Amino acid sequence: MREPILVGREGAVLVLSNNNPAARNALTPEFYAALPQALAQAEADPAIGAVVLTGVGGHFCAGGDLQRLALRRAMTPAARRVNLEGLHDLIRAIQNCSKPVIAAVEGAAAGAGLSIALACDMLVVARNASFSVAYVKVGLTPDGGATAFLAEFVSRQVLTQLCLTGERISGERLHALGAVNVLTEPGDALPAAITLASRVGAGPQRAMARIKTLCRQASSTTLEQQLELEASHMVVSMGDDEAAEGIAAFFDKRPADFEGLRIADQ
């Protein structure tokens, strides 16, 4: 039986690969269940510093399986909602993972595949990769947070155009719009993502979890709310052993050993 996710390790980086290449890694119920579980295991493992999410066979994710979606017409609205929450729980799992999650995108990231990529903390993308909010082409509407994520870096007018036309956005254009951290040549997204994940994954895990929260909420809070959130996190961080190690390393003129610290804490 085909595993919905292939799990690999590159040092402290966990690599999770969507494993449905015959359908350009279209989403399945098995994938919905497996990804949050894999992220929870990464969360609990002090030896893992960061996660890279990618796809097998040259595509990131073609989105929902239209054959499965067609069958939902016969369901009650309540049953359709239950099925949809599988995707939304997956998006929440990516966003709420305390460790950095980096998308490595080659080929297509369409529909919910775009949502999953943009839910990640950072994106490493091949310049010829294609992104699309393709729902309108089959009479559907966006889900998985697609409109929320796109609205963080495009105007309402551009967002409306992308959603109403379903037109493809190249990796280069997404980079120019500010949504891509690293733009690579085709075939290089995964190794570049692992390099980035290795670098950030060596950082202070608890501080990085707080930073992720700050960054995730920054665009949707008022200044006063963000100041309060920053203050509450900073008060905790100043009393954390990670800060003690980081500050001591600065004065000792040596690299901080955050990896050793988190493993020793277990």
C-alpha cells in the first residue's frame, strides 16, 4: 500500500513528501490524516529542528481530487463540512507547529496545494513552478485559507483577479510579490529548502515558536495588540535558558549551542 507521505531526515531537518505522483500529488483523506500526525511527531522530537514539506515526482500538490469532490454533491451540507475540515485541520497543524515549516515547491501548487504552500513559514520555489487559485474553473470557491494568505501580500484587486480568473502565477512572479524567500533553478528547490531549514533549525526552539506566533499575527492585529503580544513573549524569553545560552555565547565569542540545550532539556 502506498504511504501518503514519505518521511526522510537530513540531519536535524525532517523532510515530508506528499506521495501521490500519479495524480500530481492531489490531496487524499490519508494525506489529511498523515501530515498533522507527522508534524506532531516532529514537535515532540528534540532532535528535529525544522521541517521541509515537498512533493514526490516534480509537483508540489495539484490540490483537491476532483473525482472525490464530485461525489460530495450527493452529501448533506453538514457532511461536506466535515470533509472540508480535514483540509482546514491540516492548515492549522502547519501554522501551529512550533518548529519552522518550509515549503519546497517544484511544478504545480494549485488550489489547496497553493494554500498548503502559503501556510508554511517560508517558501523555497523553483522559478518555473506554477501557482493558481484554480477553483473558479470548476465552479468552486477557495478554501484552505487561500484568500487569507494571498491577501497578506497582494491588493484586493489583484486577489480578486487571481481568484476570478484562476490564472497561473509563476514562481518568479510570486517571488516579486514578496511571498517567496528563495527562488531557485528547476530541480534545486528541495536542497535549497533543506539548507535554509538546517540554518534556522539550529536556533532556539522556544524563542522561535514565540517568533512564529508574532509573525503569524502581525498582519491582523493593531499596533497596541502586537505591542502587548511582543511584551508578553519577551518577558518569558528573558527568563528562558535559551536566552542565558545565547547571551553567554555572545560574550564568550562562540556559537550558541541551542541544539545541545534543547536535547539536554528532554
